[in-house]
Amino acid sequence: MTPALQASLFDECAALGLGSLDGLRRTELTRGAWIDVLPGWLSGADELFTRLAEDVPWQAERRQMYDRVVAVPRLLSYYREGMPLPHPILTEARETLTAHYADELGEPFVTSGLCFYRDGRDSVAWHGDDTGRSRTEDTMVAIVSVGAARQLALRPRGGGETVRHALGHGDLIVMGGSCQRTWEHAVPKTAKPVGPRISIQFRPRGVA
């Protein structure tokens, strides 16, 4: 059963579509890392949430954690390069981001990973997407969030001040430069009542 989403008053009657990227605001972090943030880039995001929650082949995974196997606290789905995405607006979003960042990134976004956070008990621990080329090279990971807002936290590797953004209802964040190897990010658990959220991550080839 799909977790219930309380619709955003601003999104309830909006047609599904992408806005301009002109409003992206960049924050320079440290050690060559940066983030771009644009609230509400995707309009009609609650409609997209419902479609994805119902149509995507979500997987509940289990992983080795020290001496035991534990359930991954979120549902996952992954679309490799060349696979059709579960909704045309996601293809449009990926192509739009590829065109916008062409000069900086120099290559297209080609893979898409989806995470379904059903409630405040679902989370992702501190990590960087540094499996592959991003361990040694600057790159970008773009995330579009639909559903209820959840905190995305970022902090420098080794400790330092944490940066937080509440992302949902069509918000966009792009992590660039050295962010994946010099910073970490997480979606922490919360005891507060929160609705479900789906994040869609776009990555270049060889970044995971």
C-alpha cells in the first residue's frame, strides 16, 4: 500500500512541468565543493509522486552490516544507462540538466536512481557517491525531490559545520565539484510526523 501524501496547497492544481533553471542559487562549500538549489523547479510534483509510488518496481534490499544482514531503510529502484525512465518528465528533467551543465560537467547525466522514503523511519546514512570516477574526479549528482519535504544534510568529511536543506514538492539540488569525495550527505531519521518522499538522482557515467 502506498503511504499517504498530504498534498501541497501550491502544487495541488499545478500542471506537471519544469520551470526555468535561471533561479538556481549556488553555495560554495569548502575544498572545491558546491551545491546549487532551486525550490519548486518541478510543478505538479505531487501528481508525479503518486505515479512513481504506484508504477515504479520498488525493491526492498538487505545489506551486510558488520556481522549481520539488515534491511535497507528505504525502497530503491535503479535505471541504468539506456533504460527508459518511469515517466517522460524525468527524461525531460535529465536532458534539461545535461544541457544546462554542459559547459561545467562536459558529459551527460545518464543513470537515474530512485529512493522512496516512506516515513521518518526511512533514511540514508552519511556517505558520498564516491564509488567509481567520483572517488578521484570532480563530478555532479542532481537530485529532484517529490512528496513531503525531508532534510538533506551535508557536512565536510572529517567533521565541520552541517548544511541542511528541506527538499520535497519538486525541489532541485545539484551537488558539484569535489562534493562527493570531500563532503558527505545524509537523510536522517526523524521522530517527527513526516509524509513520504521520493528522490530522483541523476548521475554521469561511472558515478555511483
